[in-house]
Amino acid sequence: MNIVQPIRNLNTIQEIKMMLKERNERNYILFLFGIQTGLRISDILKLKVKDVQGCSVFVKEGKTKKAKEVKMPPELKKAIRQFVQEKNKNEFLFQSRQRGKKGRVKPISRGMAYIILQEIADEFDLERIGCHSLRKTYGYHHYNQYKDVAVLQEALNHSHPEITMRYIGITQDKQNKYQTGLRI
């Protein structure tokens, strides 16, 4: 089984951010958005410039159909302000270079987001990275900073704390720690 994982190492996250910021601003904002909001990639890719004009992002989650407000951390808000400066408010935030039917501009696809993350994984020697890794990274570090599974469970719209702990990799971390420390 190849379950995608969060990016656990904070230094690696900082290095990825620096590399992306230098190479590709769109991909930098995509990465930052995913790890700092915990939104699903499908909801992130649908965002338009007008959706990120304030201090919060308001989305109707595609999977749960629930309305959600996510306050943007200062680092993300600052980066987005700069990123959207010259953009039309009706443009997709993460615009593709390819056009859809009738010549309309589209957002990048989930497949393209996956390719971007695989390039990051290859460069930083990360295993089991996929589109959910951004959301899982948010959850993993949120939990490790605040130790409040109830708030995180609500943020991720999970039905039970155990689901949240398993999703963000904490359950597996504990199992690995106990397994490697086992003395028989």
C-alpha cells in the first residue's frame, strides 16, 4: 500500500518554498496555499483571484458541499497580494497555459498539480508524495503545534478524531516509533 504522506521536516518545507519562489511563482503559491490552509487540492484549483482578495478564503467544499472560511496566514496573504497584482479578478488563481473548449482559460488540472509535486519529491528525495500531501502537511504540523485534534478534525471536516490522526500520519508515526523501540 502506497499511502501519500505529509512532509514532516520543517527545514525541507522551507527549502522547497525557497526553491519554488525562485523558479516558479505560481507553483510556490500553490504549495504555500496547500500547506497553510489545509484545503483540498480540488478546491484550491477552482479559486479565482477575486476569491483571495480579503484576509480569508471562502469556499464551498467540493467533497462535503459545506461552506468554509479559511483565514490566510500572513506569509500566504503577502505572497498572494504580490502574485495577483497584475491579474484580472475573474482569472483562475492557478491558471493553465492550455485552453479548454471554446478557447477558455482553465485552471491547472489535478494531474498537473500532481506532476508539480512529483518534481518537488524527486528534487528533495521525498517518498509517497501526492496531491493530498499538502493537506496532510498542514494537518501534521497543525497538530504538532497545537495538539488540539478536535479543532483540526473540524478544519479537515473529518467525522472522528481517529480518522484525523490516521490521515495526518500521527498514528503511523507512533506505530513506527514503538516498532523500532521494541525489545524482545
